[in-house]
Amino acid sequence: MTADDSFGRLDDDDYPAYTMGRAAEMLGTTQSFLRAVGEARLITPLRSAGGHRRYSRYQLRIAARARELVDHGTPIEAACRIIILEDQLEEAQRTNAEHRRAAEASKAPAA
């Protein structure tokens, strides 16, 4: 990958552009918080060739949500589980809506 290719990917929400130190700084938290979120399997940072954790903007938004819950007194393991369940619920609702639309479309009279 060339420097031009890497620069173009900075707009990609899934591109692991941030080191652990920078990610912690951006979130106003500690590196141990990010490790704990990873251990709870809320996010899985990619690893650089040297084995260092790298985070994407998408992962940082998820970690920020966890931090918000922790800041309001929720234990970190519970905060991570809540976020995982919220994500699963959103996906189930999206799937149900798709099935509902497909069922309604199959019942519609032919024009």
C-alpha cells in the first residue's frame, strides 16, 4: 500500500488509523480502559505489523458509548454487554422490517 492509498483511506470509518495512545487521548480515557473494552469483546482492534493496537473511528464511537455508560456508574463489563445487546436488537429490528416489507410486497395485488 502506498502513502497515497493510506491517505485516501482516512475517510474510511473502518480504517485502523489511531494508536492506542491517540485513541485514549481522543476519548479522554486511559489505555487500560481500551484494553478492558477489548477484553470484554466489545471491540477488537487490529494489530500493526509490530503488534500494536490500532483503532478505527467506528471502534472509537463504540468505546465512547461504553465510556459514557461507565461514567454514569455502570460497571465496564455491564456497559459492554448493554452495547452488544443494543446492537443485536437494532439488527433484529432491521431484519424484521425487511421481512415485513417483503411479506407486504408479496401480498400486494399485481398491477
